[in-house]
Amino acid sequence: MCSMSEEDQFYTKPTSVPLSGSEALARRSVLQMAGAATATVAIPNAFAHAHTSSASAPAATDVISLHFKVNSAEQRLAVDPRQSLLDVLRERLDLTGTKKGCNTGACGACTVHVNGQRIVSCLTLAAMHEGAEITTIEGIAKGNELHPLQAAFIEHDGLQCGYCTPGQIMSGVACISEGHAGTPEEIQRWMSGNICRCGAYPGIVAAISETAKRG
């Protein structure tokens, strides 16, 4: 049997010795006192941090006065300058025909016209359109008479669930007025920013094409 070297003896783990009752009690008392001291320091520091965070928080954003015309009606509103045009139309003016789809400008469901140009209203702040003339899907019919493109969408089954339809129609009206509705291929290209998850594209293209031909 090999004998233990001096080096092995040096690194041998010492055998633990059980504490007597009085020693264990003294050790427990020391640990309790240390824990209480740590808590006494930590709690004021936490409150100090909370106070600092509260004091440095930014003040509430002030509202601004906004005036524009929506569907030929004058509107004067006090709005949060961070609100999108889409949210102001839906939440302040109750024009819920303009739909909130992706809210990132990718689906076209929120398309409206601003000064005659189509835009996705989720990507623009309402505050940027002081004095503008805005048209939503609610504003293109004449009383009970549908806009020709609205009627063509019905005739050609250019919709299924209908959620994207307001944006499709607003983009379609602009597509025609811009002169981009000469052929089905041209319509597809200039309507590519409007997504229909139901896949009603053949009816949409047919409706825009026929409306364009009718002038």
C-alpha cells in the first residue's frame, strides 16, 4: 500500500468538528444580526432609487390644437401630438371604416386620402396634417348613392371578410385618378400595397378596371 506523501497530507480536507450548543447559538445570533444590518441598509437605498426614478420621469406630453377638414366637415381637436392619424380618425372622430390592420404600414387597410393623395394613416402623426383635407371611406359616397368603385366591388365580388375592403377601395379610387388603371397588370402593380388575406384579388382588379373604363 502506498504511503501518503507530505504534499497529500498538506491538502487533506480537515475533518469538521461539531459545534457545541453554546457555539451554535452564538453563530446563529451573529448571522441574524448581519442579516438585519444588511436589510437596514438595503431598504433605504431601494426607496432612494424609487424616489430618484420618479423625480427623473418625463412630464406628461401636452396636447396640441389641431384643425383639419375630414369628409368636408371642419374638425377642431385637442390631440396628443404622438397620436397617429389613424387613431385620431377612429378614436376621436368615430370614423371606424378606416381599419387598423398591421399598424406598421404593410397591409394598406388604413388607407385614406390627404389632400388628394393616398397614404397609410397608421404611419403618420395627426399633428402633421394641420389644415389638410382628409377623405375616408365614409366620405366617398354621395348620400345613399355609392361611389362607382364601391358598387363595382359588390358587382365583382371584390371582397370576402371585408376587413381590408375600405383600404382597397380608397387605394383603388386613387389608382384610377393617378392614371394607373390601364391594364390588369398595371392595377396589380399599383395596388400591391394593399393586402387581402382572403385572396379576393381577381374581383378587386376587375372592379377597378371596369370603373376606370367607365370614367
